[in-house]
Amino acid sequence: MERSEKFIFSRDQDILDRMISAIESAGELYERENLPDPIEYLKEIMAQRGLRNMDLKAVIGSSGNISAVLNRRKPLSLRMIRNLNTHLNIPAKILIQPYDCRKF
């Protein structure tokens, strides 16, 4: 391979790498935009598994905390997110998203 051919190959490879990176970034952005609301998703999981609010006591904490989280008066804490991920297998990427929380 001549020197000029190596340069062209290198430049083409650089362009290809940039295109792949851009496509991967766009895919990650698309995934983030289509993730469900964390609280609605938690409620769906509870309904699917037949869980009641009190069943979350070991995961979220007191009944007051459970009510506050499910009614969006209190955001999920890092401890709650870890517990929900570990005990209910809810993906962390869903739980860590920002969501509306009502302040009373």
C-alpha cells in the first residue's frame, strides 16, 4: 500500500468511526426519550405482580414514604432506587430519570 492510499484509508476510517459514534449517540438519546415515567412504571409493576403499597415497606420505607412517593410528593432517593432495582428488578435507567414531583 502506498503512502497516499494509507492516508485515504485512515481518513475514511476516521469518518466511519465518527458516523458510528453519532449513530450510537442518537440511539441512546432515542432510548432515553422513550423510557416510561418511573412512578407510572412502578405502579404497573405493582399491578402486574399483585403488590400492595405495604409490600414496598422493605424497599421504600415507611407507609408515609410509600404514599408520598406514589403520590409524587417525595422523589425517589438513591437508597429507594437501589432497592427497587435490586428487589423488583426495575431497571435503574428508568428509576433515575427526572420526573414531576408535586410540592405541597
